[in-house]
Amino acid sequence: MTKKTTRTEHDSMGNIDVPIDALWGAQTQRSLSYFKIGNDTFPRSFIDAFALVKKAAAVANLVLGKLDEQRCSLITQVCDEIKQGLHVDQFPLSVWQTGSGTQTNMNLNEVIANRGNQLAGHDPGSHTPLHPNDHVNMSQSSNDVFPTVMHVCCVQQLQCGLFPALNELLKTLAQKSDEFSAIIKIGRTHMMDATPVTLGQEFGAFHAQLSYAQRQLQVILPDLLQLAIGGSAVGTGLNTHPEWSRTVCEKISDLAGLSFKPAENKFMALAAHDVLVDLHGRLNLLATALYKMASDIRLMNSGPRCGLAEVRIPANEPGSSIMPGKVNPTQAEALTMVCVKIMGNNAAVSIAGSQGHFQLNVFKPLLIHQLLDSITLLSDAMQSFNRNCLQGLQANTDQLRENVARSLMLVTALNPHIGYDNAAEAAKYAEKNDVSLKESVVTLGFMTAEEFDLRVKPADMLQP
């Protein structure tokens, strides 16, 4: 006898065959059939956040007298199983689907209902005692629950991933700024020699730039904590209890350990995702700051004999398959590539955010896909760069000292004493005749050697 490989499930469109071992139902199966687009699926972090919201919804419906204890218990039990990773293969849908995320919402509803019915001793597809729409999706619409999950997941990933990685990177930069505080080097503007700075000041600038980006990300958290749940299909809250929005936000807060609250305007929360567009803009700002830092460090490390060679980064792996002994700034390359990816993601998020027509933005899956991609990439790349490059970075003090001694821009210190025109003539003479700045000034009769030594002290050129 041939073993049966499918079962029949039904929805409002009729019957459809579903794999016998699958916990999903008819709407998930239809999505698998009609949206065979690419390989992008929602990450586990998003599915876990969805399960958290579904659990909170069940508990809130119980509190408000809309859901009985048995069904609430079954829903919460399955949601806990999902968060434990017991059903990771049951959420196969493509990101590239309906713009409201309805199919992924139904994927969760169906898996929770079918698994809950199994736990109650009934077959998947029986809709007894749990119906995916009537019970698991009670008081919800995809239009408000999907953006709610978007916000919850973004905040969770910022708190547990990006912020810790950025904090550790900032800690290392502060340490390097202090470690290098007395090491004088030549500054550069327009990629050309300028007046002296300390290596510590240079790393302090990296720290200040990333600290600014960090503050901008923290500023937006209160807006991210506002949730669309309770807006139902169009923002009116039709088919919800008057206390639903407040109650479910309290339950989500309890489960997530964060202070979520109802969105101030539910219509905006469904029709537009300006907060998420703003968030990604701030991630883009962080990416530009990281790119600047990594690019500068890569240039400072260039060499080791024919480049700037001002710093030395750890040699983690061979840099060439043909040139023995070559070591490349691979961590800087990886970080800057990630930054470019975030800049590209930002363009997609900006366009997606503009696609709010009347009461609904229909680019929700793209928005959360790009946002989570950016948060994950930035978190991982910062951690990798910090641990595998920045922490082991060392100053090449001999090269830095030699560069300062040879720089013609030390002549800037003479402006108040011999005038700009004479100082410019001295710099040009030194460059043309390949002599030191001191020799040039003395030869041209602008100063004695003793006066030059008194006026030109790099350590005195680091502050006003």
C-alpha cells in the first residue's frame, strides 16, 4: 500500500493538498505555490518575535474575556515551542509575497492552530479546538499585527545585537585614543600633509563620530516602542475590544522585557512606516561613520614598506595566493563592504516607505527584510572588526616620528613670525631643493637655526 504523503486542508478558496507532516495549512501552501521567488525567507528572530506577539494576543484575549482558557493555553504552549526552536522548518515562505505580510501571518496562525490541535488530540486541519483565523488571529489583522512584529523584532535586535557590538567598539576606540594620546603624527587634509595631530586625537574623532551615531539610534527608541496592534484592518480597530490595544501592548511588554505602548495614531502605523525609514536612515549614518573609520585605518596601515605604514594591524591570514608573506587589511574590507550594502539597503527602505497608499503600506516584508539584514550585518561586522583588527592595532612610532620630522607643513607655526608669504616661500624652497624646512628657513635668511628650534615644536602645535 502506498504511503499517503499529503492531507487535504481547506480555506475560503477551497481545498488544497498539504504535505502530510507539515504543520502549516491551506494559505501557507497557496503562498508556496504562487510565490516561488528567490531564496529569501524571514529569519528566526522575526518568527520568534511573531510567536511572542501571538502569545501576548492570546493572553490579552483571555484577560478581556474573548478567549477561553483551554484555547489560550494551547496557543501559548505552541508559541513557547516555536521560540524554543522546535518548529523552525514550518516557516518556509518567501519574503517576496503580499505586501501586507498576510501570508506569513497566516503561516503563524496555521502552524499554531494545527500544532495546538495536535496537543489537544485532534488532527492537523481539523480546526478543532483551534481555528487559525477565529482564535489564533482573534482581534488582529495582518495589517496591524505584521507591523507590530516588525517593531518588536527591530527593538529586540537593536538591544541584543547592534547596541552591545557598538558599545564594545566604542570602548576599544576610547582605549586606543588614550593609549595613543602622546604619539604625535602628521595630520592630513585633501590627502595631503597638514599640521600635526596626535594619533589619540585621530582615534578620538572616530569615537566621537560613532558616539553621535549611537545617540541618534537611541533617540528613536521611544517611537519604535509604539505598536500598531489594535488598528485592525485600516486603523479603526474594528472587531477589537475597547481595551485591546492597551492590554496586548502590556502583555507584549511583559514577555519582551521592554516598555511597548499603543501607537498614538493607528492610521499612520498601518499606512506608513516613517519610524522604520527613520531607523534605517540612522543605521545608514552609522554605516557612513564606520566606513570613514575603516577606510582611514586601512590607509594608515598601507605598506608595510611602500605605503604610509603608520599603524600595524593584526596579521590574521595570508593575503595572497601568489605573493608569499603578503597580509591584507581584510577586516577593513569586510566592514566597508557591509557599509556599502547598508547604503544600498537604505535606498530600498526609502522607496518602500513611500509606498503607502491610502490606509496601508504594502511593502512591509521588504522593509523588515532590509532592516533586519542591516542590523545583523552591522552588528556582526562591528564585532568582527573590533575583535580581529582594532583591539590588536599598534602604532608604528618610528614611522610616525619620521613623517613629522620631514613634513613641510610645520612651517605653519612660523606664520605669526615671518608671515604667510615668507613661510610659503620656505616650504617651496625646501621641497624643490630636497632639504629640511629648517635648512630652508636659515638659507633664505628668515630665521636663525636657534630661532627655528624655538618656534617649531610639533608638541606645541596640538592645541590653540
